[in-house]
Amino acid sequence: MSQMFDHKECPFILTVSVFPCVSSGVEQVKCVFDTACLQGNIISSALARRLGYKEFQNLKSREEPGGTVATGQIHKVKGAVHVSWFHSASPQVFRDMRFLVSESAQVDLVIGTHSIVRHQLISPPNLLVDFTADAGKNEISREFLQLD
């Protein structure tokens, strides 16, 4: 299993195009689809600045404490921005998606679980979520992911 992606790129790390907030051009950046990221979508503060964001929106109360990354460290965020982006293999443009601005992000963009499920970016069997089955069985999943 450790050699799963040795011969080709990981399907969860994509190059996507994002729209700057000031000009009409686009910038290509690395984006990670993180099925374990429950905090929200994340943008590095360096990318947010490159895109022209000088001020950030206030955080919601549930976003303020931050989140825990895989290493166990607390991931703090300083505000939020809305970013539009797309992938060259899809005709869909994701407009004004909310991203939490992070000084410690190791990648440009992280698309978290909530957006992955809401926009069906990865098929549900990969997430072990089946919304077509018994509604009661998935009630906890829906509440946990805040889909309703």
C-alpha cells in the first residue's frame, strides 16, 4: 500500500486555478482535498496576500479555537476570505467559497470534508458516507458535517 502513488500523482493533491480579488487573471496553486479536515477550507496567508486580500473577515465562534493537525499541533486561523476556484478537468467554477486564513498552512489551499461532501468532489464511498441509505443511520453524519 505504501507504493500506491509511486508511479503517479496522488489524486487528493491537485493543481487548481484561483481568481485574484483585484485583477482578471488566474493563478495556479496546489490544493489538497483533505477528508479528515473538519475545521473548514483553509488558505495559506501567503496565498491570500498574493491574491490581493489585505483584510480578513471575522471568524465564526466555532472557527476561533482552531483545529488539530495530524501531528497533534493546534492549527490557528486569523480570519476568513471568499475565493473562487476551478480545476482544469471540470467545467464547474466554485464561486466565493469560504476559506480560513492560516499562517501555518503548509499548502496553498485545503478543501475540507464539509465542502468535499457538499459539492461531491470525491465520491461518498471514499468518505464512508452513504446519504441514500437509512436516514436515521446518517443523522449523526449529517449533523457532524453540518450539511443541513
